[in-house]
Amino acid sequence: MYRILVREDLTPEIHLFEIAAPEVASKAQAGQFIILRTDETGERIPLTIADWDRQKGTVTVVFMEVGKTTRELATLKAGDSLANFAGPLGLPTHIENYGTVVCVAGGFAIATIVPIARSLKEAGNRVISIMGFRSKNLVFWEERLREFSDELIVTTDDGSYGRKGVVTLPLKELLEGKDKVARVIAIGPTVMMKFSSLTTKPFGVKTIVSLNPIMVDGTGMCGVCRVSIGDVTRFTCVDGPDFDGHQVDWDELMARQRTYLDEEKQ
């Protein structure tokens, strides 16, 4: 059993758990994920690792209430335990000194981008971060991301905070600017990652995305998380989750993500 040491409600529907998992914490790196189950009959779901503390032996995950299991998770509190907490899974984000890197995050993917921005900054990069939300009441971890960013841009769809509009608007402005952008890392809803990749493609700037297809075992055995990358089938759990956004078959990915919508509603 994996004990929840800290629970923090970042927004009414977005929650943080700090979990005692020393073996996972000892190996965790930016960009990797875990798979958990709430109990022995629960569904297996992947969550990206938002942070870790090797000395304390803890791993932090952030999740949003969107389906059955995440709503069940939201009923747990500090002191409760999870049945399973397997990881770290997937390949870590490749980090080196590229120069100027733009990190684009949408919604609760802010929790995913923070450890990546931190690692990029530690590697000597100039980090420009763009964080986008539907509205002000969903904003969290702004100061945390600012700590690892040379520049931070906040957008909201409704204009209730920061710049009004979607993240691709300031992204395009940065690409058109005088400073050469060496790489873009975009993480968030699939449609956001798709259009971020479409925005960067004409500029020839390599764009890394973190894919989130349906996933079951997380070790490459079931094949459920397959995606088409440059006409080659890859498994997100062992070949990713990071891929070149310019090579992703976005239409296929989004179609597969809709496979079980009716069952989820039930």
C-alpha cells in the first residue's frame, strides 16, 4: 500500500497528492509517469510525475477530476493509501543545452512541465514558458513555473487572467521574434499539442509533445497505447511518452481517445 502523505486542492477539480513511494522516487526523472490503482478492483490509470524527493522517498502527482477513477481519487485524503503505484514508467524527457526553449503547457499539464522546465534551466537553457487555462479559477503553480523560467506568459481563453486567447498566439510571436527558438516542448490537451505542432512546423523548430493515449499495463505488453509516429507504430508507454509533434498522426490519436467515451459516461 502506498500512503498519501499530503493532499492539496489546487483548484476545485485539480488535486495534488504527495505519496510515500521510495523506490519510485529513487529513479524518477522529468517526463516519466506512474500507473496507479485506488484499490484491488480499481482501474489502472497513468499520471505524470509532477515532482519527487529522493531523500524523503516521496512522489508528487497532480490530477484533474474527469472520469470515474479520478473522481474516486478525489475522495481520498492524507492518511489514506493506494493499492498500487508502479513506476517510474516511460522514457524521461531528453535534456541538454539547446539554447532558448519554449515550454508550452495547457491546463493541469502545468504539473508535467514544471520538472521539465527545471531540468532545462539546470542544463543552462534560456527557458520561456507559456501556461494556458480556460479561466482564472483554474490557474495554479504560476509562481512555481516562474521560478524556472526566464520569461513566463499566462493566457486564459476568456481573458479573465493574463492574456486573452490560446497558447499558440504567444508561441507564434516568439517564433517570429528576434531570439532564435531552438526547441519547443508542448504538453496538455491533445488538440492543444496538435495546434502547437502545426504552429511551429513552418518555422522548422523541433517540437516535443507528451502523448496521452488510452493505456492499460504501461509496460509495452498490451499494445493499447499504440500511436503512429511518422507512419511507424510506437507504444507510448515504452517508446514515449515524448515524441516529435511534427510526426504524430493527430487525427488517429484523437479518434482512438474517443473509443470508450460512452462507457466512461456510464
